[in-house]
Amino acid sequence: MTETLPFHPTLRSEYDPAVLDHAQRRQRAQRLHAALCDAGLWQADAHVLDVGCGSGLLLSALGHDVRQRIGCDLRRELYVQVKSRVDDVLFAQADGMHLPFPDRSFHCVICMAAVGEFPDWRAALSEMARCVMPGGVLYVTLSNSRVLLPLFRLLECLGHKVARSQWAYARASMRLVTERPAAGCGVSALAGWRYVHLTPYLVRSQWPWLHSVPLPVLDWLMRRLAPSFGHAWQRQESNDL
């Protein structure tokens, strides 16, 4: 039976310490920036939107050549706690399914570890795609529930407690795990966009020695074994929404 449970808002507090960890957020931002550059998806002097930005620390550290950084989240308390440290980030309290931005406003729109939580995730992807400029990129991350759920069961059988929020994130992703990202996950707004599986690039940014492994081999392995996926779609210059 497929396990699908809604992500409960109160479980977010389990992740708050990590989201407020400046060193961890900077490290993740550096890896993402390196992966996007390696895949030829990063554009200098870009306008960047982070949907579900949390504290905004990751967005603030994402590249040194960004013209404008805008973060949005339903909650604002995390952002308020570190506001003085992310003074280059503009924050909007907003629902990712109803973004308060004009069409084609950003070169890069990112949504990390949140897309599975939207009640209508296809509508959320469509709304984010609406905000991407021609030539720009939509990047989302998604837990690999096929790997994580059995792993969590094994860990708990061995006496290791897995946080409730980790279970919730993995279960929330079950709705998307059978979708075909190369085909835009069935989202019409992504039809005709170029798809890039960014996971192998992210792994290479973390462990540079993996550059010695041919990219097709690494890609094949990551599609089956990675605990989470990085999916990127680049809107073609001629695309119309």
C-alpha cells in the first residue's frame, strides 16, 4: 500500500535548528551553486526566488553574482530571527501556490524540500513556472521515498529513532515518486522545457572525486539510490505559458 500522509505544520519545528544554522545553509548553497554552474544552468546577475525559503540563509549565500534575492514562505518567524544576517534578501510572506509576482520575473526559481507538501503540487509547480523568464530555471528537490521509507523502518527496527518530520517528508513525496520529471511531471506549464537531473551534479559538488565517474553512470546510480532528487527544468527562449 502506498503511504501518503499530509505533512503536519507542527513537525516543522524539528527542522528549525538546521534552517537557522548559518554554516550548514552556506555549505548547501555553495553545493547548489556549483551544481547549477556545472550543469550550465546558472546565470550571472540573476534575479532569484526561493519558494519556502525558511530563514533565507541559504538564499543569501547562493552565489556572489546575484542581482536580486527574494524569498517567500508562509511562516516569517525564522526569517525574522536572522533578518540582520540576510539583509540582501527581500522577504514576502506568501503561499507558494499564489505567488505575488508578475509573469517571467526571475532567472531562477528554487523550491527545496517543500513541493510534496502542497495540497495541489501540480498547481504549485505551474505557479512557480509562471514566474520563470525564458532561458531561466525552475529547480525543486524531492525526497526519494522508495529509498527512505524502507531505510527508516530498518533503522527503527535496529533501535534508532527517526524524527517524525523525516517520516512526514518521505511520505509526502510518495505522491510524486512515480511521476516522470523528464516529461514535466505531467504539468502542462513545463511542457517543452529542457529537463536536467541535477542530483549527480550535486553529488559531484560534495565529493569532487566523483568527477572521475562518467556522468551517465553516476546519473543511473543516483536515480536508484539517492535519498533525495534535484530536478531542474530550463524554460526555452521560445516557450509561452
